[in-house]
Amino acid sequence: MKVTTISIDLAKNVFQVMGFTSTGKVVFNKRLNRAQLSHFMQMQLSCRVVMEACYSSHYWGRTFESMGHTVDLIPAQHVTPFVRGNKNDSNDTLAIFEASSRAFIRFVPIKTQAQQEILILHRLRERLLSARTAASNQLRGLLADFGIIFPLGKVAFNEKIQTLSVDESLSVTLNWLVKDVYTEYKTLSVRIKAIEKQLKTDIEANPLGQILLSIPGIGYLNASAFVASIGSGQAFASAKDFAVWLGITPKQFASGNKSVMGGISKRGDQYLRKQLIHGARAIISHAGKKQDALSLWITQLRAIKTFNCTAVATAHKLARIMWTLLQKQCHYTPQVVRGVA
């Protein structure tokens, strides 16, 4: 019997592999380690391989494609409803196969190694930012017990800690504490700037990045993160689908003739959503000084909505603009509103 689909439940060391015919009949059901999996897949005729989009899935996807197979990655939340019986590797592998056969499943595009490297830099930057914030907050709290209060803001903190590091009136212990935290703070700042410089260099040389950088509120950090995550947006059928995937559209509670819209769903990638909303916040503050269609729309919305609500709505619009421009492969051009001086 010819195997047309191979379903794989990924893990760190032991993998469950099941082969199916075109009619859904199981041909084999194996447990393989990492080395055995690579050899086994090389020996198989070209077929469709389905896996969950999870830990190491993009690596294995690229590996299997290089062997001549066609690979589909399924979002993990779409596999869970198909798990029958007890939770084990065989049932998980069967659920992956059943989910892959559904008509309306949206598969995850396999990321290139370059895309994953950029996302690694973003994750590392987030960790370093958290560590720097933790260091500054801890020092603020510790020195407050000695009557030393830091002003608000990163710049003010940096100036204050520089002053304290050369303050001879402090005790030996406090002086050592301040200098130690200041050294840590500077080291983290240097590492963060180095990552940001690398991200900026990479995205400015990327044609897709140049398109996103032309959009208001999209800086090199946002452009870099989105290009690394979605490429040209080929996984989405429309701008609406992209916005829904980001989790910046309202939740819907509908039954019969009654439909209620709630807050945003917050599905998808939290980091991308956060970065896009931050970008939206930046352009809201300057929208009143401009006369293009986007700025006027933001100004009118701000007059009747709260700042946060306006920021999320603006992020939603930016997401739609991003997807549209990536699909058309063209740069953003501000739309002039007729009759406005």
C-alpha cells in the first residue's frame, strides 16, 4: 500500500510516526529516535508530511522538504479537538492527521533559518530589557530605605545612578551596590543596542522590510519582527484574516439574532500585538498635526474614544495596511483628502 501522508508527533528525543494511505488507512505506526527519524524519512518516497507547528517544527519542516517531501504545519490549537481517548503519542499523531484533512485548516508557512535567527534576536532583546528593568527597579527599592529616591524615567535614572556612583558620602556597602548595579545596567544597555543595530541593518536591506518601514508607526523593530514572523503574509487570505490572527479584533458572542462584540480576542503572537499597538500609540500623538486620510481618521476617532481604544483601532488599521502593501509589493503613500487645506 502506498503511503501518501506521514503524520509526526514531534518531541525532543522520541518521535511517533504514522503513515496513511489516500483512504486514511494506517500503514505503519513507529516510535523513532532523532537519528532514526532522519534516516527513515530519507528512505520514504516523496509524500505529504504533517506536523504540529511547535518546538523544532520549522527545522524538521526544512529538513523534510530538502528530502523531497511536502510539509504542512498545523497550529497546535487546531489539533487538540481531534484527540480521542487518552493522551498519548499515538492518539496525538492520529489527531494531527485528522486535523490536516479538514477543509478549512490554515497551515503555518515554514520559516527560513534567517527568519528564525531574527526572531531569536527579538526574544533575546526582550529578556535583556526585562533584566535591565528588574535591575533598575530593585536598586530604586533598596535605596529608598536610605532616603535616596530616583526620579521617574530611564534617562533620569541613568543620570542619577551616574551621580551616585561617584558620591563619596555613601557608605562602603552602598557605594559598592550602586557601582555593581550600574555596571550591570550599562552592560545590558550595550547588549540591547548591539541587537537593535543588527536588526536595523538586516531590515533595511530587506525589500519587504523597506515596504513596512514606509508605513507610519512602523519602525525597524516592528518591521523586523513582522517580516520574520509572516514574510509577505502569504498564509492569510485577506487583511481581515491577518488582523484576526494578531488578536486585535473584537470577540464575538452570537446566538440566533443576537450578536454582542466584546474586547479584543488577544489571540496570536503577544509580542507582535504589543509592538504594533506601541507603534499605533506613537502616531496618535502626532496625528493632529497632519492632514492625510489616516491622520484625520485617527483624530476623529480620538475625539469620541479613549486613547487606548484609539490605539488598538489604529493598530488594527495598520495591520490591514501592512498586509495589503506586502501583497501588492508597493510602498505606503499618504492619501490626500480633498477639500482639506
